[in-house]
Amino acid sequence: MKTRSIISAGIAGIIILSGIGIALNSGNSSDENKIRIAYFPNIGHAIPIVGMEKGFFEKSIGNTTNIETRVFDSGPQAIESLFANSIDLAYVGPGPAINGFLNSENHNVKILAGAASGGASFIVHPSSIMDFSETDFAGKKIAAPQIGNTQDVSLRHYLSENGLTTAEKGGSVIVYNIPNPDIYTLFVKGEIDGAWVAEPWATILETELNGTRLFHEEELWPNQEFASVLLIGNVDFVEKNPELITNLLDSHSDTATWINQNPVETRIIFNNFMTSHLGQSLSDDVVDIALSNLVITDDPLPDSVHSFAEKADALGYLGRNGYDLSGIFYYFDTNSDEGDNNP
């Protein structure tokens, strides 16, 4: 079975599950003794996947609290679930994290930790002539996932910085905002010239479809690092459960360290997870390459989050009245019963 059909079928199942709010790993616990965590079935979310599959998270929080996991396909789904109080924590990209903070009541959604840096690339179709000359982008058809997501903002910012305008604004660059499986299909058909996508999709387009990796996105960032996955949480839940969150964050950090020390076992765990939840796994080479293109870290890289917000705002994604990210990072003080919400 081709990777595209494998993942497409799996994602369809995920959308159904998330739409009706099924917990993939739930017990008969009350709201007082459970924590509900959402994440995606991709390698950038290695911390929650490994943390759950290896039992690290469960061990850290003890026997009195159950963990319910929900696997979503997109950041907006996770944010909506946080707003609806159907999950407590979520692993998402910087775009959804920022929007969640700005649009939540009393800024009740905040960033607790980082989870990954980097892991996105611009992949060129083998039949398209494109190199590092930005003029080569003129007249081309380029795909990125949904409007406002991390790769879409990065793509549109890149075009703007290089004097290029998208077709909907009178320019010549056509941007398709479509799900990753559909990007794969258009790449197969030769109907797009390139795609700005996250791992493992970038590696899939490169290795399966002979795409050329024009550049890794981190090459465009200071110190070649930017937050691509963040852990966010409902502040009410965090402040009602300080010990639980402290223990989970410790396990989150320890899991990041374990992943960096055990890349082969991480790949095995990830593929077992894919088989269990999606019905099929990716090739070992794809997972190994994709993981090597990421930095798994608990550092939220605050400067990159603020920079991302500036880019999104310049594109008109954060509204007409400006924005203020003061307090978006929740600094948990383990010596007190309350968190520190300084900027």
C-alpha cells in the first residue's frame, strides 16, 4: 500500500474520531482524576507519542490519575477542543498556539513548553525548474497546508520578503492550501511545482517522489531553530492541578532527552504507534530521515514564537487591531501554588 493511501485512510479515521470526541485511551474516571491530552500522528509529536507508548507519562503522574489521549489532524481542531473544555493539554504548532492564546477567554490558553524545533522544508517537483533564485517562484503553483498554519505563514512570508505576491492579491504565485495527503496527490500528478511541508511529508515527497529539498526552513531562522511544536494548556486546569502538571512537565522533558538518546527505538515506537492507530506504518528510512531533520526539545524558543506572530500579523492573520502576546508563556513556579504569568 502506498504511503499516501496509508496516511489518508488513517487521517480519515482520526477526523471521525476527533469529530465525535472519542478518547483513544480512556477510563471511567471523573474529571477530577484524569488529564486529557491531544496530539498529532506525526514525527514532530514524538514526545507525547513516546511518552504515552513507553508509559513515561503514566509513571510520572502516578496511579490515581488516568490519561486520556485524543489524536487530531490539525491545530484548529485541538484549539476548538480546548475552548470546549474537552481536552486539557495539546501539542500544536506556533500558529494555533498563538491564535488559541489571543482568542481564548481571559487568555486562558498558554504555552507550557516546547516539543520540537525545525522539521519543515520546501520540496520542488522533479519536473519543475526552481533554484535559490526567488524569481523562479514567479508563475509557480506551490502548496502548503491550511491557511494560517505554520508552513502557510512561513511560505507567504518568504514570498513577501522576496517581492512576490500571491495570485489572490494580484500576483503570479498560486498557493494551494490543502491537506498534506492532497499535496502528495498533486505532487504525484505533477500539478504543483513545489510544497512547503512539515515532516514526515517533506521526506516522503523527497524519497518516494524524487522531489528536491530546496531548503530546510530552519536555514531561514536565526541560529537555525524555531519552535515547530509546542505544548499548550488550559490555565484553569493547570492551576487546579499544580503537582500533576509539574510531574507531567518533568516527564515531558525527560522524554525529550530519551528520544535524543534513542533514535532507533524512537522510530520503532513511532511506527508501532502508526500501525496501532492508523493501520500502517512508514518506512524505516522515512522515519529516520524525518527524525534527523527535527530537534526534539522542551525549549519553547520564545523569540521564534514572537517572530512567527510578527509574520502572521503582517499577513493579516491576527486581525486588524494588532495583537499582544504578553503572558503567552506560562512559567510554572514549583515553589508556590500558582503559576507565574509574566511575559
